[in-house]
Amino acid sequence: MNEKLSYSIDDASSALGVSRQTIYRLIADQDLRTVRIRGRRIIPAAEISRLLAGSTSLKAKSAGGAP
């Protein structure tokens, strides 16, 4: 089992192909949940999967449409 359980901000932005700013915006908008471990912000892998599964509603939200 070599599957990642969590991602750093940098890892998440690379994995999703978006900027760090986009990751921080998703966190601020509460579209991406994080946990803090000893002051370090970690994104659980399940959150990345959840974000991708609901990505169509995020696109509508960012475009100003109804989710």
C-alpha cells in the first residue's frame, strides 16, 4: 500500500494542476477541508477525491451559476 493519505499545499496544487493560490482560495471558501498537525496544514486524500467528485458544482459556483 503506497497510496498517499494526505497532501501538503504544494503537493495538492501539483496533483490538481492548479496554483497554490487556488488551493488557499478553496480552503478559504470552505470547498476544501484541511487539518493542522503541529502547525502544518495537511489536506486529507479523501478531501482531494471529494473535491474532484464535486468539481462540476465548483465550476458552476465559480462561474456565478447555480450549483
